[in-house]
Amino acid sequence: MSHPSVEDIKTSSRGLRGTLLEGLADPVTGSLSFEDQRLVKFHGSYQQDDRDIRDERRRQKLEPAHQFMIRIRAPGGVFTPQQWLKLDAIATTFANHSLRITTRQTFQFHGIIKRELKATMQAIQAAALDTVSACGDVNRNVLGCSNPLQSRLHAQVHDWAQRLSLEFLPKTRAYYEIWLDQEKLADSGAEEDPLYGTAYLPRKFKMAVAVPPINDVDVFANDFGLIAVDDGAGGLAGFNVSIGGGMGASHGDAKTYPRLGNVIGFATPEQVLDIARAALVVQRDLGDRVERKHARFKYTIDDHGLDAIVARMQEVAGFALQPARPFHFEHNGDRYGWVEGEDGRWHLTLSIPSGRIADRPGAPHLTGLREIANVHRGQFRVTANQNLVIADVPAGERERIEALVRNHGLDAENRAPTALARTAMACVALPTCALAMAEAERYLPDFAARLQPLLEQHGLAETPILLRISGCPNGCSRPYLGEIALVGKAPGRYNLMLGADHRGQRLNTLYRENITEAQIIEALEPLLARYGAERTPGEGFGDFLHRAGLVALPAYPTHVQVLLPPARTPAAAEPAAIA
């Protein structure tokens, strides 16, 4: 049976309504129709099933164990303690008793069944949150620098993440009618949306705002990026603008590839919304609406040429960008441990393996954070690296928070036996992701443990090496920016990617294709041995591989668009835990 194209589904959906109300009310199946599965993404949800039991259910002539993932829209990733407690209640009432921090700096829930989908959405609304545009062919959750070291500038950047998110929400009221039972307007389905129209964007669109010298949002992996420029007094002068980043690819399809964004100029704060809107308009009008694998903004730029796209954006915006201002990134990781802010309040960053917060034997993390939320008077911030910041802790409360953290083992990963394990990232993959070809989140602890003896043997246990694992080439864990990355090809088999930097400014490249764990370890051992013996002070693993001629620059359009910075001293090389 043939299905309509996604473009046809969108344009005939009556403003993303489709038959969602009817599908939700159907008690016969735990699934939605093909068309509604595409539309529900715009409402912040994906239909999934438990692939661990898919074959067994098929043998029993049962439909798959359908469930839904719901993703929160939370630009900048900031939550109050009250919101945390409500999200915890949602996780334990409707979902699989876990909160998962995503690489888009928010939370998503897994394991929600169809008949409880609406109640879950309403519970999210009761927490003063929503899921609008968390998925779908629209501007998605906007990333903002989560590093509290530069408090004044961080506050301004967080405000911009909020403004960008609100500015580019779709105008349809379908979300509020379907999930929140708000009154239907007489012309429901005919709302005018000057930006998105009836077909929305050709594919998803991602924005991020970074504050040098920390690139914790991987700004160049986004369709549209803003790099804050300090005015010299700790405030915001404006932003360098980057366009064309994206991580997705398909195995065996040379027309698809990861790409880093290009810095195209400088915008004042008054110009930001206009140039961001111009990027969306250009992608809306010129993006590929026939081949979805070729529909991201990066391909539009490469098909038409960067200069032509920039000229078109400036025409739509009504002004020319200024020349880009100097900037420098030192790393794209998080700073673990306690850090004091400018205002004397404290911030504790915790390493959360794959962003999964749950109660496990000896590690009651969900319970521990619930207890912290009951007494915490500041905020919780989640990072684009899947970690958690207990933020804005008064000096007098630090000891109490620290005791709760310690008693529930929440700092265990901060004390992991290797720096590689502390900073590693993985996507969800199996058993819920329909695209996963291999394990990622469930495999990460085992793989990090397999590397530990090698790292210890070569004096690299405390050397930050950025590991990322993805269950498929779509790249949700941003694997193409890992110094070491595993990209799933089949159960137990991965492409080994090497050579990115730790600043988020250079892609890695394919080193070995479709190999097993034993072959991965065999390939890495001599490289790690040479790195341990031959590295220069402060030199990252990816930089060493290039300097030593052990890997070649990747064959992607923008692999050399950002030059390596000058050599750094060991003290400036990487974020160390601050006690």
C-alpha cells in the first residue's frame, strides 16, 4: 500500500490537526494512522514500539507494543524545582520511570501509551511547559549556553534562546485544541501563518546560541547558530551568525553528509530576529520538498552556493551583515563540579550517563533529584551534552545539596575512572528508536569500560577524549563531532569515525567501516599508544591524529572552514572539575 508524501500530509492536515482526535479515541489499536504519526511529531511526540519484544509479539499475532515518546520544548534548558517535581511525577505516572536529557537541551519521556498520551500532554501544560515544535518540520528547541561562569552574558544568551523559540512557533491552534481541549475557532484549520504557510519547512530546523570560549551547544552543528560577542564590559555586543550545520547522513548515500556551519557575518541584537527569520524563509522557499533525505538547510546551501544563499538572506532581512568579529572556542564540553558565579551563588554540574535519570540499584538518581527539588531554591539547567546543572545555590545551601548528591550517588559519574567516560554521549537507539541499527545508550557503559585498561596503560585515564556513539547515521548524539565515534551499521557492528577536535570546529572522518567491538579496540590500541607517547602539551586526541598523519581530513564540504587555534598551554586545554 502506498502512502501520501509528508508534503501532502502537511498541506492537507488542516493546520496539523489531521485525524488525531479520532485516532486518539480509537480503542482498538495502540497506534495512530500513518498520516497522524507524521503529524503528531509537530506536537512534540513520536510513535515508537519496543523492539526488544517486537518479534515475540509478531509470533503471537499481536500488534507491536506501541508507545510514544514526548519531548519538552524548553529553550535554553532551564527548569524550576516546581517544574522538576511535576516532570518527575509525569515520568513515574505515565512514562517508564525515567527522565532523559536530550542533546537538544531538554527532557523527553519514553513508554507512554496512546490512551494516556493526552493526559500526559495536559500534565506537561500544568507544569507551565509545552511540547509545541519540539519535533517536526519547524524550528525546534533552541539551545543556549548552559555554562554559568559568565552569568550576565549567560542571562542575555538565555533570553535570546527564549525569544528565538517564541518568535518561530507555528500559528496553528491545533495543539491547544487537541491536547488541552481549548475552544475550536470557527475557522480552525485555516489560520494564516506568514512564516510556515500550510507546508511548513521541508525538514527540521535547529538553532543554537553559544558564548565563547565554551561551545557546549556545538553551535556549528545547527542550521542557524549565533556566537555571542562580548561588548568588553561583560555584556552583549551582538552575534556572529553561522548557517548550514547538520549531523544527519545515510549509509551508502553520498548525497547525504554531516556538515559544519559557515560563519557569514555579524548581526547586532536589533538585527537577530530578522536574519534568523530570513534563514527560515530561504530554506522554506528553496529547500528540497521531493527528497526528504536531501531537504535540510545544509543541502540547500551547497546546492545553490553559500554566497547566493547569504545574498538571498540579506535581501529578505533588508540589511547586509557586518564582517564577522573575532572569536575563540576552547572546548565543547561541560565543566563538572562546583563553580561560583559572579553573584556569589554556586552551580554544580553533574555528569549523567547518556542523560538518563532513573532509580537503579545503588544509584537512586531520580529519587535523589526529587529530594533536591524539594529543598532547592534555585534552578535546574540541562546541557546539550546531556548533563545536569543544579544552579543558583546560595552559599549557605551548598553543603545540604552536596550531601543529597553524595547520598544518592549523583556524583558517581563525576568520579568515573576515565575522563572519556565522564564526557561520552550516546543516543537512545534500541529498543525504542525505529531508526536504530545498533545499540548506543545501553552499550556506552560497556564500551567505555573496555577502553579503560587501554587508557590507563597509556597514561590517558584523565585525558579528555570525546567519545560519541550513535545507533544509526542520523547523528542525534552528534557523533561526527567526536574525537572517537561509533556509528551503528548493524547489531554489534559500527563505523569507527576519528579525528574531530574538542572545540566542535572540525568533523571526524571514517577510519574503519562496519567492524565489531574487538576490531574497534584493535584499531584504537596503537593510536592511543602513540597519542600517550607523542602528544604535545594540551594537544587533543583528534588534533594529534591529524598532526601525526594518522587520519586524513574528512571529505565533506566544510571540513576546513574553521582553522585550528594557536597552541594552548596545558592549563587551558580542557575543562577540569572544579571543587
